[in-house]
Amino acid sequence: MVDDNRRGDDERGPGAAYQMFVVMEDLLDKLKLLDYEEEVLAKHNMKALSRHYFASSAYMPSNPGEQFFMFTIIASWLINAAGRPFEQPQEYDDPNATVSNILSQLRAFGGLVDFPPSKLKAGSGEHVCYVLDRLAEEALKERVFSWRRPNYPTEEMEEESVIEDDAELTLSKVEEEMTEEPDDCEEENVMDLEALKSRTNQSEARLSSKPDNILESNMDAAEWNLEVERVLPQLKVTIRTDHKDWRIHVDQMHQHKDGIKSSLKEAKGYLDKLQEEIGKTLEKVGSREKYINNQLEHLIQDYRSAQSKLSEARECYQQGSGGVTERTRVLAEITEELEKVKQEMEEKGSSMSDGAPVVKIKQSLTKLKQEIVQMDIRIGVVEHTLLQAKLKEKSNMTRDMHATNIPESAIGAY
């Protein structure tokens, strides 16, 4: 199963670019376990997916529109198979909305989404394989599927083949054939030496019983040869193949050694020729290089002098640029102070040229004059009232004085 945390590792090895091919192959196996041929391909009349259909590569043909539509169809089917209702997207639906819905379902399953949704709109790549593989895992969990250990079939040992030779073989001839070079394409035959040893022992036992007289054969040589020719096809020796016999390995080693020697002789000639050609070419290149150096010596001197002048000019430029930087800083400070002074002068000039305070002063003076006039009127009225009151009081006092001086006769008359 794919680990979600594998995508958070920034320091990945050089083989990380090919990890999506492995994920795609695992995804295809999971889709086959979910029977996507019948439920998806047959339903939509689509072709079967290749092993690296959703893996993006510069060496593989791609069709972004078709791959994105296939991605949305399989993703919606996997989400429904995982037990969540999801409406199947149509071909002309908004791709941004479709991708957003698929990623929201993936987050609901607990999947890690640490890439922008635009990565899925291409229809192929590492992120597409990751999303489909994660959804396939959820669908397998919903169907209670579990991976089991593979059961390997037991291989039966092949029976040793018995090869019969129609020719008459003696012990010396068998040993000669065993020392011959073996063929790489044919199996070597090993003689049943136990039977030959038993026969040899029997013959030695017979010879050990020495006769009293010298044995002489009374058989005709011609008849003996005829009998040998007649019995020759019936003489058979059982030979068994044994791949673990050290003689076979020794013969193979000798055969490979001879092959290496023959190949080395042929290749050594080509290598010697190649070495000679390379040596001649190197000599030509060296001589040509010396000639070019001699021809371009003055240009090299000019180039070196130009390089030295350039380095001096760069040093002067760095020094000048340092002074320019300092002066630029001083100029910025002076400019800032000048802006402040200009701002203060503008404020004072605007305050001096502004007539609003004068108008306000005039209005205040006019209002003050009006109030003075009113106050003068009130003072006059108050003075007049006081004068009337004084006059009335004086008249009352005068009348009272005259009233006290009236004669008693006048009073009696009344």
C-alpha cells in the first residue's frame, strides 16, 4: 500500500521521478481486482488501460483531454465503490469544479492533498496516479479485500534421461570422450562407471587364476571379425547425465578459455589498430595545437593585457561606485531635509496668504461695534431711568416739605 507520508519528503532520490510508473502498475492491478473492465470499460465502451496510461513522460504519447476524462470517470466510480455517493462527471463539465469535488472526497477519506488542484487537470502525472491509487485502496477496503501471501507451486525434479549409444565403447574410449570439449547446447553424457568397474573386476578375477599352459586361440581371424561386426550393434553402454560432475565444469572452463583466447586474438588486432589511429590523431591534434598557439600568441598577449585593464577598470568602478553610494546617501538626507523645509515654507506661505483670518477679524470687529452700540443704548436708557427716578424722588421730597409747612387755619378750613 502507498504511504501518504511519502509525498512530504522533499529530499528524494534520483529514482523518485520513476516512482509514478510503479504506482501506475499497482493501480492497474487494483483496478483489475475491482473488475473495472466490466463496470467501467464495458459500460462506457472504452479501451483497456495500458500499464503506464496515467504516467507522464516526454517519451510517451499523451492526450490530456482523453486522459482527464478517463481520470474523472475512474475517480467517480472508485468513490462510489468506496461507499460514498458521487455524481459521475460529464465531458463538458467545469474541470475546476470536478477536480475540487474529487479532492474533497479524497480529504474525507483521510488522504493527504499537498499539491494544487491544477496538477490534476493535465490528466496524467504523479499526482493523478496518487489520487487514483488512494481511492482504489479505499474501494478495496470497502469490499473487505486483503492481500495474501503467494503460494508458489512445488517444482518436481526432472528424471534423469538415459541415453543409449549404439556404438561399442570401451573404457579408454569413454575416457577420451569425457576429455573432449563439451557442446554448450547439448547435455553431456556420463558413463555408468560402476558397471564397467564390476566387469573389469570380473575379468581380473578370471585372469588371476593362471592356467598351467599358455592359452592359444584356434579361432579363424576372418570368422572373428565377422562375429564382431554382427555383435557390434548389440553392444550398448548406459550413460547418465550429471550436471554436477566436475569434469563437465572443467571442460566448460577449457572451452570458455579457448573462446576467450580466440576472441582476444581477433579483438587485439582491432584494438592495436585503434590505438595506432588514436595515437596518430593525438599527435596531429598536439601539433595543430602548438601551431595554433604559435599563431595566436600575440592575440593571447593582447587578451591578457585587456584582461588586466579590465580588472583595473573594475577596481576603479568599485571604488567609484562606493563613493557614489555614499554621496547618494548624503543627497537623500539633504533632499529629505529640503522637503521638510519646503513643507514648512508652504505651510507658512499658505497661512500668510490666506484671507480667512482677516475676514474673521473684520467680522468680529463689526460684531463688537454692534454690541458696543447696543450697550451704549442700554446705558442711555439706564441713565434716563435713573434720572427720572431721581427727579421723581426730588419732586416727592419737595412736596413733602411743602406739606409740612401748611398753616393750621388752612387745615381747619378743610
